[in-house]
Amino acid sequence: MPRVKKTIQDVLDRMPRPAARWSRLFGLGIIVGVLGGGAAAALERGLHYGTHELVGRIATLAGAAKPAFHFDWRLVALPMAGCLLSGIVIRLFCPRALGIHGTDSLTRAFHRQMGDLPLRAPIIKGAAAIGVISSGGSAGPEGPIAALGAALGSVVGRIFKATPQERRVLLIAGCAAGVGAIFQCPLGGALFATSLLYSEEEFEGAAIVPSFVASVIGYTVFVSINDGFDKVGVGTLLRGTDKLAFSSAYELIPYVMLAVLCSAGAILFSVGLKTVEERVVPRSPIPRWMLPGIGGLLTGLIACALPQVMDGQYTFIQSAIEGVFHHGDDQVSMLQIGFGPLAGLFLAVAISKCIATALTVGSGSAGGVLGPSVFIGGAIGAFLGAIVEAWFPGVFSEDLRRALIPVGMGGVLAVTMRTPLAAIVMIMEMTGSYGLIVPLMLVCMTAYVIGRRWGLNHEQVRTPAESPAHAGDAIVHMLESWHVRDLMEPKWEDTVAPETTLPEMVERIRPGTRPVFAVAKGDDLLGVVSVPDIRSFMEDPALANFVIAADMMTVDLRTVDEDTEVYLALDLFRRSEHQVLPVLSHNRPHRWIGMLSRERVFEAIRESMAETQQAMLEEHAGLTAIEQEGQLHNLVMGVTPTSRDMIQRLIVPMDALGKSLREADFRRHYNAQVIAIEQPDGSVQCPPDIDSPLRSGQRLLAIVWHDVEPAPVARTAAD
């Protein structure tokens, strides 16, 4: 395995940087897609069998009974037990995740945790969500699978030692794989994951390609494990919607009404959920882990009147599409029931679903709000369709009544998740209703504009500019556009032969600098000698006369290729103590062609920032006031070099005159190490005689470091 990994790395190293980066992300996206699709399949299997064995045995979820309270202890006890067990499990194994939605956790991990999302909590909450939904709790599996897929992406990033930027991309790709698989909408899943992070109409551009790859692979794995490919492209969430289409301009009137109703439903849902989460739960004297049981109890009481609120697989919405409902062992059509009573039923179900989900999820039970959002939208669409048929019989076609249901799903989803474009595509894929793209566009965008303030993802930021993950994008993109060859110094002045002595090197030192000597033979770089190397050999002045560059040089060097991005070179600087990086030829890997200095990089950044500052002032005259106060420079300049020590030429301090270097104890009193003494006639004594008295006409060539503030040095003056 290590050999295979090394071979892959060697291949990537030979590729151009952009190609290597995209190849790496493409391959990791495939791995994330396989894991996300497998996790979604496992969750779906658990839900299918759990729902059939538990709530499916005691409630007719697709029934059309009129709202009437009939107490059934099983409908109360089952969701209470499932939700209470969920609260206990989360409290025992991942207490910090109690009350945090899956989409919230992955959004926070992207913006504020450098893409790091531990796997433990999403796995536990995913398993707990199966219990909650199977027992009749009003929640959805999509939030937990989104978080689980994202956590799998984060884990893959950690295993392959991805950078924080790559880990964030894989986090989003994992979400795309999970959502694209569980909803069976690969394109919509990718768009959803890349737009989930922001409340405005923004996408995470760097994650689009890996998210598409992961979503396609996740969808393929999911379908292969479950149903096969016989139904691909015809819609999987609802049946009988693939032939629906927008056919008349008159239909825009009810669709506009639907947009308003969807935004109202989303606002009601949001207000109810936030009321439970932010007002009821914090003020409750009941232990936090017990509150999910109370939420399940209240959900069960609602289900005694409307068992449809327990429906987690859209069977009630499917019945509304087909126009046939179960009543005991019989089936009754809408015409038999009447559109007036049905309109009241659909409205009651939509409102009750909002309340039941707020009680279930808001109290801390495992489960998401994405699925209930879709269900509520479908119920609102069915309500408006029934109203249209009851009040304006024969004016609109039967297809319009049915079409309002999937379009309503998209409208509420667009508002609650603040992902209007993704909602359009997801609904078309999930229902196969590609002919409804026009009303979907109208309803989703209109509802989003009206109700976007009430989105359910608390961790979203407005735009990438407000995300900590993009705080340094301007500088990073600039550094990624530069290559080492653009900033390197091809002729390095401080180049010496291996046999150069220490005194000869000292004579070449320019005061006020931190010299780095390149020890080379022709184009072959042997090593470098820096200030720390010189300082270490000056500990014993008796050796200084015999030391040569080959003795002092550091041979374990970090080097860069001339085609390397400057951004990557800066990371090497961060891990290196040296101020320069040797540059090697791209065509001849062992040929030394120059040096890249940390100082030159900072200088280039300052120059570019100065140009940016000037452009900003020309473009935005209002910023001139900030410039006049001298603040704009501090806002724009995000990187400044720092130094720890420097070679300085100093006059002899007054209190050291007449004393030898040994008696003056420069290291302790002046935080400096004298490496040479310049005599009044210009000659340089290196190493210095530590026992000769110091005179006023001499100059001291010293390494001054600033780990501590050396007060006595203030009494010296540099030339």
C-alpha cells in the first residue's frame, strides 16, 4: 500500500500543478462518493424496514380521514419512546451534538472549523434518526445523511493529509454524495451542497467539480444497492408526475399564489422551530436529554388527530397526486370526499407538520428538517389545488392540481434551505417533472425573495466575503497566480565555495542584513550557511580561524521548483527556519538556478497591495477618508515579515570602553554576539580577540537578536 501511494504521488508530482490538483480532488471525490452512497443506502434500508415494522403497523399514513382526535396510546407511546431513546443516545455518546441540525454542523465545519467534522456524532445521529422516523417522529433523514456524508469527506481529507482548503471541498462533496443519493437527484444534490453555505445566491466554486463527481458516484452506488437503474430519469420521490407540464399563461396566476403560500408556510415552520429551540428548550426545567421524549409525546398527540404528520416517506403526498386515499381497507377518490373538505385536510396537515417537526427536531431528537420542508410544500400545493378545484371547477385542468404539489415542494425547500436554484433542480429530478421548470423557477425564486429571512440554517453566512474560510482569498489567489521564477533572484550575490573560511564570509556581510550564503560548485548547490549557523560556530572563537563553509553549511535543504506556485513556497518558508529557498530547474531537477527570498515575496505582496489600494481609491472615492486617516493601509496589508535577528555594525557602548569582550559579556548584557571587530583603519578582525580592550574608534560586527528587549543596545548607534 505505501508503494502504491508513493507511485501515485510520483505521478502527481510530474504533472503540472493545476492538473495534479484536479486529479487529486477528482480521485478523492470518487472515494467520497462511494462512501456517501453506501451510507445513504444503509440509512434508507434502515428507514424502510423500521417504518414498516413500527409506525407502519399502527397508522394509515396515506389516509384522508377528517381531522378528529381519537386517542390511541400506541400513537403516543411509540414516538415518545423513539425520541426519548434518541435523546439518551445522543446525550451519552455525543452530548455536544444535542440540538444541532446536520446542515448546521457541516456549514459550521466549513466556515469555522477548517473543514474538520468528526465522524462520531453524524454516525450516532444517523442511527438515532432511523429510530426517530421509524417510530413516527416528524423528522427527515436528509439532514443526518448530509452531515454523515460531509463527515466522511472530512475523514477522507484527514487520511490523505489534505490541506484545509481541500478538506473543505471534500466536506461539501460528501454532503453532495449523501443528498444526491438519498433524494436520487445527483445534479440537485451537487447544487444543494455547493449553495448550502450561503444565504444569498452564491455557490462554493472550488467545490463544484468534486461535488458533481461525488454526487454522481454516490447516486450510482445508492441505486445499484437498492432498486437498480430501471427507473432512472422518471422521478423517484413521486410517481405520476413525469408527464406534467406548464401549458398556459393563465396558470401563472395560481402559481404566484402558491409562491406566497409557500413562503408563508416556510415562515411558520421557521418560527415554530426557532420558538422551541431558542425559547422553550433553554427555559425548560426538564433535563435536556429528556426533552426529546416530551417532543415525541406531543407529536404523538397530534398524530392521534392527523397520523399523516408521521409520514416520513411522502405516501400521503403520493396519494394526493394520484387522487386516491386509503380509508380503512377501502380506497376512496377525491371526488367522493370532495375538494372542499380535502382543502381543509391538506391545510391542517401542512400546519400540523410544521408544529410536529418543531416539537420533534426542536426538542433535540435526531433528524433533519429538509425532508419535512419538502413534505410541507407538497401539502401546501395540494391545498391550493383543492381550493382551485373547489372554487373554480373546470377553469383549470386536472394536471394543474397535480402540478401544484411538486412545485410547492420546491417553493418551501427554496426558502427553508435558502437554495432556490438547487430546489428547482432537485424537485425536477426527484419527481421527473421536467416540464414544470417554468413554474418551478417562478415559485422557488419568488418564495425565496419573500421568505429568505426565515431560513433554517443558522450557520449560513451571506456571501463568501463574510466567511472565515475566504478571509485571505485575494492574497491567496494572487500568490497562486505567481510562480517562483517570477520572484526568484537568478544571481545570488552571497555565493561561496565550500572552502571559503569564516573570516572571508564575515568580510562579505552587509550590515543590516540577515545573510544566507549559498555553498555551491558551479550549478550544484551543496548547502547554505545562515546567521544561526555562523552564530553556533562563534561560540568557540578558537575554532573560527579554521572553520570553512563546508563545515557550517546546512545540507538538509527545502527546495522549490521554478514552476512552483509562490503560495506553496510560502508554506515551505513557514516550515523552514531559513529566509531563502533554493530554486531548482524544472527541466533539470538537480540544477540550481537561483534563490527565492522571503523578503522578496513580502516586497512583491506590498507592491501588489499598493496597486490594489490605488485601484480601490480610484474606484471608490468614499474610501479616501479612510486613506486620509492612515487606516486603509492596515486593512489591506495582511502579511508583514518578521525577523528574529540581524547582522548589525555597532559602535562600542560607553560602558564597555576599556573592557574586553569577555569582561563586557555582550551576550548577556546586550543580547548580541560579536563575530568581528572593524578597526579604525578599516581592517576586520575575525574572529575577534575576546581579551583585548575595546576602543572608541572600533566598530563591532554583531548578531543582534530580539527574543528579549535589550535595553543597553539602545546606547549604541548603527552607521
